[in-house]
Amino acid sequence: MKRTISLYTILLFLMVIASCKKDDFNYPEGQVGISKITYFPILTMAGADIVAVPKGGTYTDPGVTAVEGTAELEVKVAGSVNTAANGVYTLEYSAVNKDGFAASVSRTVVVYTTDATAAAHDLSGNYARNTNGSIATWTRIAPGVYKVFNPGGAPGTSLTVIAINPTGYVIDIPEQAAPSDGSPTSSAMEDYSGMPTTYKWQIVNPGYGPAVRTFVKQ
């Protein structure tokens, strides 16, 4: 019995000593305990994510910066812009931290030609698809150049594309990597008329069927 009490006393003493020992939080830089701290790349884009430039004009990239914690990272750019040719161009900016983790952002640059008849129009606004009432929203970013959310009138979509009105009542979605998700998108069988506006087009995109979709200005 005495031996048992003595053993309990020793154990209690050791527990008290252990509880009095202060934790050491002086971890090496970049660590918490045995765990390594990783700062993922954070990219900040200067200027707009969609930029319109008249054909033959000059495009000056506003730039993108990247940091890993407080340290600056090199930013690499993929893609180019040809201001001599109308089109929708995508620039992708990326950076990699010291642990190999990457991050990226993208900018869409639209090179366009718009004549006086189209420049006089403003197609901004909401358009309801005639079959389901789903709304496509047009936002003017330059004469004859529009950002269109939900161009196919599909409920629950997040697709955003660039549409062009180069002359009169002509509209189309030039071949592009959609600004919203990078999916290859264009249009076909377009038709546009009237004020208030009615238009039709077929969305050429892997997630859409061949239907020609009709919209009416709200």
C-alpha cells in the first residue's frame, strides 16, 4: 500500500512540473510548430478587366502586380493584342510562389471598328428571352462594344461575353474565350431589328444547344 501511494505521489509531482513549463512560441520564421506557412500568390490587376481599343489605336497594358505575403513576385503574361485586327483578345497574368503554388487573373482586350450608324445606338439594357422571360443584360463599354451577361437566356447561368454592333443593326459575338469562364464562345444566325429592340442569335458554346434564341427589350 505504501509503495502504491509513493508511485502516485511521483506521478503527481511530474505532472505539476510539466504544467509549470512555459510553452515555447518562438518558432522559426515561416513555421508554426512543425507546420510550414505558405503564402499563396495574390494578384492585383490595375485598370479594367475588359478594355476596348479602336482598330489602329494603341493598347498600353495597365499591368498586374503579385505578392507572396509581403514579398513581390514576378508576373508572367501569356497572350498578345493585335490592334491592327478586330477581335477579342485574352491576356493571362500568372505568378508562382516559392512553394510552387500558382495563381492567375485575365484581362479581355477588344479591338473594334464601329461606324456612325452603330455608334449612334445604345443597346444597353435588359432583354427578356421570349420562351422563358430569362434576362440578358447588355452593358456598353465603348461605341458598338458591349458586355453581355446571360447571352443565351439560360436561367442560372454565369456566362458573360463580348458582343459587337459594328454597323447599323448588325450584331454578333466574335469568337472569344468568354471573360466569365474562358469557354470558347461565338454566335451564328444573328438577326436584329427595331426600336424597341428585338434580336435573335444562336450561341455557339459547348454548354449550349443549337436553338436560335429570341430576345425583346424590356
